[in-house]
Amino acid sequence: MPKRIVQGIVTSDKMSKTRRVELARLTKHPTYKKYVRSKTVCYAHDENNESSVGDRVEIIESEPLSRLKRWRLVKVVSKSTEVDLATLRAVRKGETPTLATDGEAG
């Protein structure tokens, strides 16, 4: 049986060599006949850490790699175009950008 290849969006890249990928779909509610958004979460192996949050990626089914990982990253289809506005403003002013910690209000 051929392995499935699907496209999804990376929602977390906090783990080393692992990406959390969401696969969104629309399903029709059996009673109300309304289309409902649902998602499937897959954990994919990214050997070179080449993807980041917001990227659209293509993943393929594989043998179990760990407790949760059952997919491998094939390629990054499109990079994310999201920009962190606080960092951008700090760079324009010539300041060094600072990251807010949990204790700071900001």
C-alpha cells in the first residue's frame, strides 16, 4: 500500500528535529448538514530543522520514529510571511530587540 503524502501548516517548532503539523479539513455535520472545521495534528521528523512556524509543508507517512512521530518532512512548500512587529519596530529604531519573559508585562 502506498504511503500517504499530505500538506499542512507547522504550528510548533519548539522541539529539536520535530514539527507539529496541523491538517485542516471541512466535514459535514450528520444532523445539521453544516460544514464544520476540524483538524488533525501530526508530529513530523524534520532532520535539518528547515521549517518554522507558519510554513506550509509536505509530509509523508513513515514507520514509528518515537511515541508520537509517524511522519517525515518531505519539503517546505511555502515559507511563512508573518513578521514579529515588536522586533521589526525595534530594529527600525536602531535598538536591540528584547524578548518579553513571563514575568514582564508588555
